Amino acid sequence: MKKILVLGCGRVGRTICLDLSLENHITVADISDKNLKKVQSTNIDTIKFNISNNHKLRELIKKFDLIISAVPGFMGFETLKTIIEEKKDVVDISFFPEDALKLSEIATKNGVTAVVDAGVAPGLSNLILGYYDSLFKVNCYACYVGGLPIVKNPPFEYKAPFSPIDVIEEYTRPARLYENSKIVTKDPLTEKEILNFEKIGDLEAFNTDGLRTLLYTMNHIPNMKEKTLRYPGHANKIEIFKQAGFFNTNEIKIKGKKIKPIDITTEILKKDWFLNENDLEFTVMKIEIHNSEKIFTIDLFDEYDPKLQMSSMSRTTGYTCTACVDILKKGILKEKGILPLEIIGKNKTYYNQIIKYLQDRNIQLITNKKNNFN
């Protein structure tokens, strides 16, 4: 049996730990006593540990066979690089801004299987595109995705199961789309459009940098985009914050102290955006895949699980991750190198195993198709 280590025990990390502990004895490392106490179990060993200490991290991971990286995005790339250098297989959900494919050569050389961006989007969305791309020639791909509270508290009508700094990154990082077989960079929060969802009503979609590895692994598809979903009006409020300088990273001097505006903003938003344990929320994703004849629409809608007290974003992200862990630890997934989920999805066996794993946890996809008359 493989010895499994989970790095990071935030809300999604906790879901990963609890799911894996149903069939495995695992170890989780986190710097927060509070986080570690929430996963105390006979099948989970906890270690209070500063993951940012690279030297000690190398020593820790030597003892394990398979690593799950659920660290914050700002430390994700270096953590993944360290794991690969130590020749350990890894499933990563840290969604760092750097290009994971730059680690392909070292991963292959070290005989490592590194599954990256193993969440809901990127992640499950990539898996779906990879699968359909193996069936027919795809002309267009669009993904609309978001996680939102059911109760719309002003002013932002938004809450998150992770740190505000990771959300702000979505709102500030230039959005790369693929148009007419070329990478096009646009400002985030732009090209707003309203979509109606049966169980929710109207949501607003806007550009964010969600395509990531698809820009390079699926560049035979001429048109691809991903947009984030929020309640209408949210993007305009965020744009005001951006224009006023609240997200600036350059230090300013206040009463003799140097402070970054983004640090102040993050601290303020922690309270307003904090998703409490029992807050009702949902995750929604709509994927549209076009070929020359039909448009395939794949919909996901998932809600807070009151029995397990798990947010839908934790479930959809965490269970996609653990589904990847499952096929890796069982020896089903054998390829080496950097493996984003669109590559995994091209293999029907891998795709079916992951989808079944999600279905067993009540993560359901609904597929429709209609003729394409455009």
C-alpha cells in the first residue's frame, strides 16, 4: 500500500483527507493547529509543519510514495518542483500562476507522474474536453464556472472556501483566450455576458485566465475560452477596487510603515468573503463543445452537503483530486511526466474511472446535444 502525504489542510485539503481516509491511512501536514484538529481520525496522522521550508519539506516527502499538493497558489510551483525533484508521484490542486508544463522534462527524467490542475475548473472541465476531443474534431470550447453563496449578502454577494488572495489573483491576472488558433490576451473581468441557469437564475460571466495548459496541449482547437460566473454586478464592483488601487502590490507608506494595498484589502475581505462552515452555497459549471454538426452541453450543479458539512467547491475540487489519486495509487494511471487532465481524459478507461468515482460521491454531469446550424 502506498504511503500518502497531503500537503495543506485548508477546506479543500480537509475534504481530500477525509475522502482518502475512507480506504487509506494517510498523513497530512499543515502549519495550522486549527486545520489539523478538524481532520483528526484513526486513519489520518497529522504533522504541524511549515511547508514553505524547502529543506525540511524535502526530508519529509522522502518518507512517502505519493504526494497531494493542496498548498496556496503562491507557493504551488516551487512545492511541485521540489516533489518532482525528490522523484515522488504527485497530484496537485494549487493552481499556481506559473506554467506547470515547464516541469515536463524533469518529471519525465525522474520517472514521476505529476497530475496537475486536478480540481473542478481547471480539472474536471479539462478532463471532459480531453474526452470529447478523442471522439471527434472539436471546433470550439467554452467553460463557464463559479462557486457562489445562496444568500446574496451585499456588497459583493460572494463568499469563498479559500483565501481572498487566490480569488483576487483571478481578477488581476491577464486572461488568455484562444481565438482563431492564436493566444489572445485580454483584461480580466471583461466581455461580460448574462447566462440563465434553471436552478439559480441569471449569472454574469466574464473573462479570467482559466485555460492554462489547454492553450498548449489543445491548440489544435481554434477557439477556446473560460469565464468565471458571479451574481450580476459583482465584476463592476471589483473593477472599482482595481481602478482605485486596492489590489496594488507596490508598497506605500502609512504612518511611517510600508504596507502593500493588496495586503490590507485581503485582510478586510477575509471577513466579508469568509465562507462559514454551515453557509449554503453551490458550484455551477456549463461546458459547451462544438463540432461541425452539433453542440454538446455538459452541466454540473452541486450544493453544500449538510451531512458531511462540506462546501460544493470543496467536494467538486477535492473529489476530482482524489479520483486522480485513486487511479494513480491503484496503478491504473501509468504515464510519466506532467499530466493535466485533458491528457488523462483522452484515455477512455481513465475518463470512465474518474467519472464513476465522482458519481459515487453524487457529483453528477448532465449532457445535452443539439444541432449546430451556425
